Amino acid sequence: MTDIKHLTKIAEYARGIFERLSTQHGQALAEYTLILAFIFIAAVLALGFLGLALAGQIDSLAGAFS
């Protein structure tokens, strides 16, 4: 009889953990989306500044051949 009570408690505990994990799944997806958005913005800004620096170097190089 006590084994059934213990198994019932374990099943209820496992079900509670599963419910908590399944509700956090959507939250984790939103967090990953925000992280990817920040990485994308940082990459675009970095490439923009790098592009301007390279354009200046290419212009000076082209001026040297003129």
C-alpha cells in the first residue's frame, strides 16, 4: 500500500516538473530570439564601420596609382 502512495507522489512530482519545463519552452525561445536580434544588430554595425574603413583604404590605394 505504501509503495503505491510513493509511486503516486513520484508521478505527481514528475508531472509538475514536466509542466514547468513545458511552460518555459516558449520563454526560452523568446530569449534566444532577442539574443539573435542583438547579435544581428552588432554584426550589421560592425560591418558598416568596417566597410567605411575599407572604403577609405581602397580610395587611398586608388589615389596612389593615379
